[in-house]
Amino acid sequence: MSLITIFLLAFGLGVDAFSVAIAAGAAAAQRTWRPVLRLSLAFGLFQFIMPLLGWMAGATITFLIHRFAHLAAFILLAAIGGKMIYDGCSKDNPRQKVDPTRGWPLLGLAVATSVDALVAGFSISLLKSPILFASVIIGLVCFVMTALGMVFGKALARLLGNKAEIAGGLVLIIIAVKILVEHG
């Protein structure tokens, strides 16, 4: 697999992570680099690991995982997006807001945005291409795209104010529906 092909694949896999990062950046409670780093590391790490797992899994297992993984991605993204919309509309208790860069929401988003990388890893194995270099590039490109998305999302939050979390939740739900329609 050529270097250009690997970068194009990495960019394609990173688009969902970039979109989710915009939503997360808009919703993040902290306006420091810590949430950017947490989300970027988590997304980059999962985008690095999933192609490795897909490459090792084999046709039957990957097919089964792929069949249900998109439903899981839909549920995770829709649930987190719904909670963000609820929190954005609720003025009662600001401490209850979901921080998409911590805990279970972070893990859920990292898994949901890296499902396609699992299948890509399997595809790379069919080409009899080495996986480690491709996985490193995929993870690094995703890390950068996530960081850029978070920064853009933070800037968007300054423009939208209180509505940023609602907008971020809507973006996650739109991505969830897109995943379900494309793979369902």
C-alpha cells in the first residue's frame, strides 16, 4: 500500500473523529489544552489499535463485529448527543453536564469513531500489506484531526455561547444517523 493511499485512508477514517471533536470542543467545560489532549489521544489510540485488531481478526469475526459495531456506534453517539442536548437545554444543574473528554463518554466516542478503522484493518490484511506502519499513520492523522476539531469547536462555542452544547449534541446525533443509514 503506497504512502499516499495510507494518508488518504487515514484522512477518510479521521473525518468522523474530526466532526465529533468539533462537537466535543463546543461542549467541553474546560477551555484548556487538557480536554484537547485527552480526546486527541483517545481517538488517535483507538484509530491506531482498531486496524491492528481488524487485520488480526480474520474474515468471519470481522464480519460479525462489523455487522453489530455500527449499531453500537449509533447508540453511543445518539445517547451522548441526546444527553448533551438535554444538558444544553437544562439551566438547573450545570454540574451534571456531560464532559465528552472524560470517562465513559470519552471511551464511547473513541469506540464509535473508530469502528470503520477495524474494517479498514481487515481490508489491509486482504491486500497482504503490512499493518503497523499504516496503523501508526492512521492514529497520528486522527490525533491531529481531532485536535484541530476540538480547537475549531472551542472557537464555535465562543460564538454560540450556551447553544454550543445543543449544537454539539445535534452534530453527534446527525453522525449517528449517518452511520446507521450508511451501514444499516
